[in-house]
Amino acid sequence: MLFLHGIGGNRTNWDNEVERFGTRRLALALDFRGYGDSEDPTEPFDFSAFADDVERVLVHFGVPTVDLVGLSMGGLV
């Protein structure tokens, strides 16, 4: 499972869910660029860049399929 936060949020918004679902399966949350502990973007970007970031996280962890849970902006991504 991959949890995607909304505008003004960050990955820690999902700590309870990651802990709960993580007992049964891989459960992750990420900080979108410019949020939480991620670096601020140095050049303009759009929401497709967030989708690219999600794909990179999934590839990094070797996840071939995923259940996405998105709140607000995270749902849009």
C-alpha cells in the first residue's frame, strides 16, 4: 500500500495507517517534493512530476502492483 498525502500534509499524516497495515503487508507513505523532509523543487513542475515520483518509489521497493490511498492532492496524483 502506498499512502499519498494532501496539500499542506506530509508522510507522517499516515503514520497510524502505515503502522496498522504494515503488520500484514508492505505499507509506505512518501513526502511529495517540497513537503515534509523532501527537498524543495529547484525548477517548475506539475502534478505529473508527483506521479513520476510515485513510480520511482515503487520501482525502488520492487513493487509490481500497489493499492494507492490518496487524500485530496494525493488522490489527484
